[in-house]
Amino acid sequence: MIAAGLSALKISKYCYPAYLSAFRLDDAMEILTALEHHKAGRIAEAVEIYQQILQADPDHPEALHLMGNAAAQLGDIDFSIALISKASLLFPRNTTYLLSLGMAYRTKKLFDQAMACYSGILEIEPNSASAYFGMGITLQKQDRMDEAMQSFRQALALAPDFFEARYALANLEKSAGRHAEAIANYRLVVAQQPGFADAHHDMGDAAMASQRLDEAADHYAKAISISPGMAQTHFNLGVVRYRQNDLTAAASCFEQAVLCRPDYPEAVYNLGLIHGRRSRPAEAERCYRQVLDLDPDYIDAHINLAVILDDDGRVVEAKRHAALAYSRRNLFEKYSPDANKTVLILFDAGKGNLNLTHLFNEKKNNIIDWMIEYAPAGQADRLPAYDLVFNAMGDADVTGDVAAPLSRFVQVCARPLLNHPDKVARTARDKLPALLAGIDGLCLPPVRRYADRAGWDASLADRLPLLIRPVHTQGGIGLTLATDAAELAQCRAGQSGPVYVSQFVDYRSADSWCRKYRMIFIDRKPYPYHLAISPNWMVHYYTAEMEACPWKLEEESRFLQDPQAVLGPAGMQAIAAIGAKMDLDYAGIDFSILPDGRILVFEANPTMLAHPENAAGVLQHKNVYIQRILDAFEDLLTRAVEPPSHPSL
């Protein structure tokens, strides 16, 4: 006796045409009653009727066929094949039986037998769209994708409104990277089936893969309006919003995904990323720990949690999580069907890596992230193929134990290496003044490094005010201004690790505002990135309330449009000279302009982030200039892998 409990039978007019042979009237009525039960999901009632008919007539072909379909739905494929085969032997030219038998064989992965069924249908009925559809599904399961697409196209040529075939074709086109064709077919599917949420979702996937983010968001939103419980769709919409730099909307989407699917580690992880972007380490830590409760082997959660713990001084636990992650995997590959080159990017487990979220165009570049700090001897010889190398370790002060594996790799690397580690090392705060010495129009006070409080120079008190910053921090964390001897003594007494000490230069403008400019060097050429204006001496863009002050944004726009008009020819010449002296392929500089026109250099190194702003926000004026930076960087990568041109003789 077949157990009950099946989902409702889904009957397509192409795959399961209503069919009843000319049986005696009582049997026909019983079959119709059983079919009603079957379609409504009342499988037990349907099976009971099929069995009654077969007890009276074991060779009743329609009862055999439908009983076979029920067996297949219940997972008893061997019994299904036996029943439907018997029905097909009784009525060899019944194409409905052959369709069902082909599906059963396909479920059993007996692909040759399935294809034979569909071929048999075409001998009987050459214009059977259902047979071509069945062939397409069978070929797809064998990874014969081009042949499968051709079969779906043949089905559609015979039955243009066969939306299952069109949907299957669109999915294959999307998988093959033919996103425009896929979207065109998805549009036809949803025009015929407006409530088909999965098609809207998949159309969103194709649009997102084509970098058409607004269009992707519209399709995901439509799918959610039809079926609000689609966790994956909420998640994908969150990814779109994150890429659009709309963190509030992205967080809401990921939260909805978790509501739909509480055991969704990827969504919780992305919430952690957003908390990290918003400088909320406690909330980010909570998310990453929740991810690891759901999936103890989630490598990226171990990695990000390690960074938070390290920042908080919980070094032992941080190292444990980093080792758990990178001992299992230290190579991360991302490939794009449209890429024309592959970039190997060098990272370590420290905190001085560049944020490359937006810098590399992942559509044009295959990316291999290599956590080289954990590279065993010989791994460099076993790496996937790559065209060039980019060193993302931008601050030698906060790199991990990377010297030995990095040295091994640099010695054998035969590809172009951008941001060579030796050049990066020269941009450390205490080494930068010597590197930039001799450039006219600069103000760059000497920077001293003290490993512990015992080494402090007694003459420092004569140079007040002074800036004291921990060596192993970025973004102004721990930075202190000592204006008198008591404050200096307090800083010295509180020292817990190596620090930098440099003279503070009051750089307030005549209007008493403090201005910090940032420019990005691409292949040693400077590009304006932003201007932050603050009443405080420690200026950060995110705390300067730029968005709330139109006059600040107007001044920033003038700088972005024409930096030389702001800096003056001498200032621009000094900035260009800094880029040449650093001799890095990617770097940045934070600086101000003193009343006498000199450039006051705060720092210059490769760690500075360049990212687009929300296209709908008040900072959107920056995006055209940011895009110039990103385009220049992509051009640099392309030129790095192109062979040099030689003039014709």
C-alpha cells in the first residue's frame, strides 16, 4: 500500500495533458474521481481508487499510468517505472505514457532510457513540444547545456506560450552569462505568468550579474510582493542595496531574510558587515558569533571576528579564530565570465590591508585573494594561473608574520607586481618625512617612534603641542593631542605599546575651520577624492557633518572640480611630487593647506579607501570623481598585463 502525504499534483497542459482512453463508463468515472483527488493532493484517496480498478483489471492502462505517477511522487521510482512501462506496453503509441515514463527514467538518472522515450514520442507526434522539453531537461541534467538550450528553443518554436520551456531556457542563458537574452525570456514568462515569483527573482539575478542594480532591485521587490517569504530574494535585494551603498536598506533586507529563515548564516554575516561599516564592533561581533553558532566552519566569520577581537585587545582569541580560518583555507577565488585578466591579491592577517570592495571591477577581473601570511612553503608554485599581482598590505606596522612567505614569493614572482612591498614599507609614518625630503612647499614634521616609555626623548616637552598615536592603529584610534607637560606625561605613563610622536601644527584656516583634503594616486597621478571640514582638529569625513551643511558640500565640489584652483600651482606640483617619490601604483594622501600655502602632510600611504556614495544621497556629486579613480585604476591593471608596444621599423 502506497503511503499518503504527497504535495499537490502539478499538471501542465504540455507535460500532463488530460487523457482518458475509451474504457467502460464506470471505470472512466472512477478515474476522473481519482484524478480530482490526485490534483488536489489527496493522494491516499486517489491511490485507493487506482488499486480498486487494478484489482478488478490488472491491465487497466490508465490506472497503471496514474498509479505510477503517484509512486514517483512518493519517491518509489522503480515501482513507478514498472507500472508505467506496463501501461506503455499495452498502449505503445500513447505519448502521455511515454512522457511520464521518460520523467521517471530521468528521475532515476537513466538518461538514455529517458531520451529513448522522448524520441519515441517524436516518431509518433513530430510536433510534440513536450517531448522536446523533456529532452531539454534530460540534457541539462547531463550538463549538455548547448543541446538543452536547443531543445527548449525547438519546444518554443512549436508552442510559443510554453512558459515552462521558456523559463528553463532563460535559466540556462543566465547560467551561461547571456544575461540580456535571459532577461528578455524572463520578461515573456512573467508577461504570461505575472504571479511567477521565481521568474522575477531570477530576472533580478540576471540584472544584478549585468551590474544593472536598479533593475535588479525592481525585480526582487516584485518577487517579494508576490511571495513575501522568499528569504533568498530578501537576501539578494540586500546585496543590491549594499552595493548601492544604501546600508540602511541593505540591513533591513538581511533582517527580513533572517525572519524568513532564522538559520541563514549568510544573512546574519552580512548584517555583521554592515555593523562593521557603521563602526559598531559590539553588534558586528554578536552577528559573527551567531553565524558561527549556525555554521562553525564559516571562514569569513572567523576572519572578521578575529579582526574585532584584535582591535579590542583580545589578541589570543583573535589569533585562534584567524588560525582556524586560514589553516583551512588561505586562497579565495572569484571568477567572472566577462573578465579579461586575473589578479592575484596579497593579504595578511593584520589590519593594514586595503579595503578593495570597490577598487577592483569584479566583472572585468578574476580575483584570487591570497592570505600569504599562512602560505606554506611551495604554495607559490601551485597557485591558480594569474596575470598580475597586487599587494594589498598597505601598512607595514600592522601586518602579521608575513616576512618569510612574502620574501619567498617575491623572489619567484614572474608577473607584474603592483605596490611592491619594499616601496610600501617606505611610507610608514616615521619614514615618510625622509622619503619626501627635498620636495618644495611641504610641511611634514619629523615623526619619532618609541617602543616603550623608557625611550622617550627628554626634549619632547620643549616641542609641545605633540601628537601621540599608537603605531598599530588606523583611523585616529588612540590618537591624542598633548598640549602641556602634564598631558604629555600622562600619555607617556599610559603607553602600552609602540607609539609615534610628532609635533602638532595648527592648521585652522582663517575662518577657524579645519580642512582635511584627500587625493588618491593611481599610477603616481593624483586624483581628488574628498574634502572634510570640521571645527575639530581631528577631522574625519564621517564625523564632519558634511551632509548637513550645503556650504561644505559646495566647497568640496569646487575642490573636486579643480583642485589646482584650491591648492595653487605650487601646491599641485608638491602633491604630484609626493606621488612620484612614493612610486606606488595605488596610494592616497591626507593633507591640509597652511595659511602660507604649504601642504601640511598628515599621512601618505596605500591604505586609503575609495568608494562610491549612495547615488540617491546628498553626496552623489562625488561619484563622477570617484568613478574617474576607479576607471584609472582599471586602466592601470589593463596596461600592466599588456605587452609593451614597439614602434615599427
